[in-house]
Amino acid sequence: MLSVDEITELLTRQWHFPDLADEAALARLWGLAADGGWFGPGDLAATVALVRATGAAACPLPVMDGFVAEGLLAKAPRITAGIAAGDIRILVAVTDPAAETVPFMEAGTAASHVLALPPGGGRATVRPVEFAVPQPGLASPAWARLHLGGPEAAVDIGPEQAGRALSLLRLGLAVRAMAAARQTHDRSVAHAKVRRQFGRAIGGFGAVQQRTATREIELVAGELLIEDAVRGLGADAPDGVLATELAVSHATAVASRVQLSAHHTLGAGGYFEEHDAPWLFRRVHADLALLPTCPPPGGTVADILIGAATGLPAVHSTPRAAAVREEARSFCAGHRSRVRPLGKGDDPGLVAEMAARKWFGMTWPAADGGRDAALVEQLAVQDETAYHQLPVAIAMAAVSVVGAPIVKYGTAEQKARHLPRILDGELTFCLGYSEPEAGSDLASLTTTAVRDGDDWVINGTKSWIGNAHAAEYIWLAVRTDMNAKLPPAGISMFMVPMATAGVTTEPHQALSGQICCTVRFDDVRVSDSARVGPVNRGWQVITDTLTGERLLLAGELAGMSRRQFDELLAAVRADPDGVAGPSGSDKRARLSGLAVQVQAVNVLLTEAAGKAGAGPAHTARLASSMAGVLAAEVAERLSLDALEILGPAAALDAPDAPGAGIFEQGLRLSVLAFLGGGTNDVQRGLIARGLGLS
């Protein structure tokens, strides 16, 4: 098998689209690719990498067809040897093996044979192409209607074999379409950095940044879903077909949207065929158009889930994280009866039991009382508590929001005072960032702290502060240098007792039922020992630990969304046709879309946690922002669609309501999901800047 660089070089040299994107070029490339081992026996991951490369080159070389044919024709060694050598250029058609013609065949004019595969299994035949009739249209080179000769080989295919083949063919089309869309997106990002309008690069325009960030989130989520599908199918996992259909459904929903959005950024320059974008446009839409010719073996995502006894596939993780999750799941399942409504605070008994298991501060160094665990392990515990709706969120939040910066920046005295109480789940706090005129824009803080000997005097107002009425401390960001040339340079962080003289709170009840407060500081005097981290370096203290905070918020949303989805699925399973309608209904389509989105959040969150534990900090922040944005959007969509699918009963808050009231609670909470940790619009701006747009 060729290396990645050799694959790219071969495609660059032999597929000069748009100049030579024709049948002759494709036939020549087919032979050279066979010489490079593209069509010999190989593993699925390597084949998908090849398919991805052809998608980025807008090339319809049928690599996945060759892989599928090799697998199905193991008992026809003469045919497989010919495929590997390039002497037999084979396509797979899902059709009656006795059919004399097959339409809509990609690369048909360059093919020599067709493997006619019955979708439900049976006798599959290998038949020569007698002649091909081009079908001009969107695809380039054109699809062809192939006229077939008599069988040269036949094999019996079982239903499971046929189903796996269909999944692989569908995955190949999805991978190729997503890769083409990714290529156009990447070209548009590069274009936005250099194209100037109105005296500035267009990458600095808010609309361009918002579109770019949305595309990046959709592409990364899709690529991670494809990775999960490859793992599932490659290992013949029981949920491999479902994982594949989740990836394919995601590609069906987003690839075209990504492509068109990228064209918006490219403008007129990306509309003419001297540019790669038109050819990539053709590739994306041609591949998506072919998906219906290869039906999903188990039906839609909704059909599979409704008929199964399990839910969404488990997301790939480390063995240690999987073990921690299983332990946490068992613990949480035994405490479901202790679930309490939002805004009622933590359950001290539950918190104490979790502390006894050393589940708080797991990622901290052992010297600070932690377990040196990876972030994915801590998030596994958090996800399970959120899924089971256990009232321990404040204790969990203290670990990331307060504990992590004290571990990194705190003095020995601060660590001794605060860390043991966080590990025991006893420290209650509120987050003092937002102000009336400084929500997501922390650089605009106006609350001040002025040095007075060994003390600081704090004045100002903080707004929308959750749990301030019950908190022992406020984790407070204030301005300590009013003349800083760069506003972030003048911020410092303090851990202020809420009982300090001059601190007053005014409670407000949020739509979710939670209590948030306006907190005022009137000549509040605190010792310098309350300061965490260097003076005027609070921005660094915040940003160094912001990834963990964002993942905490995203994890809470993801856990609750997963619970809502499972409750929705249970309600549908109780009366599938009555609640969701028959296969093909709009409600089943909504359920499929929700499943894809919930799983996309799960894989993106796991990826972000992995990057937070290893790799550059900016990469981790970018991944955490993407996970947070998607988690918030899925939380809103899930609640809305649950009401549409289940009807008025889902809007009730009662033990006998669907999900015992979780849907209406989730809908009320979904507005906060877009605000916590910085609004989604702000997060998209950060993502765009992380991609180099400014």
C-alpha cells in the first residue's frame, strides 16, 4: 500500500481536475492505483483513507467497491486476483443478479465488470460490461448505464454478508462526499484569510466567521462518526451497522450544506471551473444522490433503534475511562430515586458517597489529593451523573472551575484551605464573571479591586450569578489595572467569601427554575491571601482552566440530552407506529436526526476531552468550544422535537408524564445552554479565530 504522501502525489499527478477529469484519465488512474496496492486485500481503515483521498480530489475511483468485492468473492480467487492486479475493474451494483442493465453507475465507462449483489442476500454474480452508455448530468465523469453480459462467476451471499456490504458501500459514498466538502471548506478558510473587502480580510467579518465555525463543527463531528463506524464495522461489532448509519445520516444532512456554505465564502471565484470548488460540488452531490440506490440494511437509524433492545453505540474510549464509566453508571443507577428538580442544590448524602469513591478531583496530581487520572475519566463520572440527573452538579463544578486553577496557581495555604473541601464535595461556590455590560466579553469587566496595603477593596456588580444565594465563596474576576493597554492584561482572580461585609445578593428566578443573583460589592475588603494567581494575570488563570469549564458545561448538557433521547426512545418503543408512525414517517426522520446529533455530541466531547489531556492548549480550547456549541444546539433541538413527536404530554411535569417531566425541563433549560460559558455566537467566533480567521 502506498503512503499518504504517495497517494496524494498519485492523485495530483493523474487526476488533474478540472483539466483531465474524464473517462480515459480515470481508467489510467485505476491501473496505477492497482499497481500501488489499492485494490488488494487490506483493512477497512486503510481503504477509508484511500476513499477520503479520492473525495478530496473529486475523483470517483471506486475504491470501496473493490474492497467490498474482494470480501464477497473470496471463493472466486481468479476474480479477486484480477481485481488486485487491475485487470478486472469492478463495480458493485445492488440489483437483481439477473438484470441485463444497471443505471447510474459511477466510473461505469472505465469499468470492465459488475458484481450484481442482491440486497437481502442470495446468489451474487460477476458479469462483464458489454458496453456503457454515458448519462450526462451532475456527475463528472458522467454516470453510465451499463449493459451486462453473462455471468463469469457466482457466489452465495448470506443476509449478514449482504448487509455488511451495503453498509460499506454507503459508508464509502459518505466518506467521499464529506472529504470533498472538507476540501472545499479548507479552500474557503484559506481564501478568507487573504481575500480583502472594504479594507480588511473577509475572515474578520462576523458572518464569515459564524459560517466557517459551523462548517468546522459539522465536519469534525462527521469525521469522528466515520471513525466510530470504521471501528465498528472493522471489528464486526454488533452495533457496527448502526454506527455506520449514524455516520451516513450525518453526512447526508451536512455535506451539501457545508459545500454550499463554503461557496458563499469563496464567492464568484469559486463558481468557475478553473477553481476546484465546482468539481468538488459535483462530487458531493453526485455521491449523496447515489445513496438511495444502496438501501440501508437495517432501515433508517430510527428503524434500527426502535427495533433494538439497546440505545446508541458506546463511544470509543480508553480502557480506564470505560472502567470508570461502568463503575459510575452502576452507582448512579442505584440512586435514581433521589433525583431532585433543578435549582434545589446538591444532595449532601450523594456527594459524600461520591467523595468516598474519590470521584472529585480525579485529574489532580496525587500530591494535591487527586489520582492523576485523564480528563476523559473525570468526564465519564460527570456524564453519568448528568445522565441519571443526580443532584451533585455544584460539587462537580467546583473541581474544574475552582479546584483546577488553585491546583495550578494557588499558594500552599490556599491549597490546604480549599482543596480538601473540594475533594470532599463540601465547598460551595458561585462563578463571578458576568456583569451587566460584560457577559461573554470578560475583557470588558468593570468591577474593580484596588490595592490598600495588604488588602484589596472591591467595588462593582456581577449579574446572573447562579447559586450565589447559597454559595460560601465567589470565584471572582475583577479589574486591578484600570490603565492596561490590553484590557485582559489588567484582570486578577479572587476567592472571596460571600459572607464578607459589603457583599449583597438579589435573587432572581430563571426560566429553568434555578436561582440566579445580582451580586454587589460595596467597598468589600479582602486580604491579598484571597487572590489566586499573579496580579493582572487573571486572564491567564481563566483561560488555562477554561477548557475544563467548557467541557464541564458541555458534558452536563450531553448527559442530559442522552437521557432525554433514551426516554424519548422508550416512549416510542412502547407504541412505535402510534407515536412515531410507520417507517418513512416524518417523526421517524426526526428521531433519526436526533440520534445522529446526540451521538455527534458524544464523539465530539470525547475527542475534546482527549485533546485537553494531551496536545497544544489552543487545540484543546478549539475542540471544547466545538463540543459546547453542538451540545447546546442539540439540547434545544431535542426538547423541541420531543414535544413534536410525543405531543402535549411531553410538556407536563409529572411522574406519569413521558420521561417524568424531563422534556419540558430540558426545554426550559435549553436557553441557558446557549449562554453558559459564553454564548454560542461568541464560541463560534473563537472557533473561527482558532482556524486563523481574524
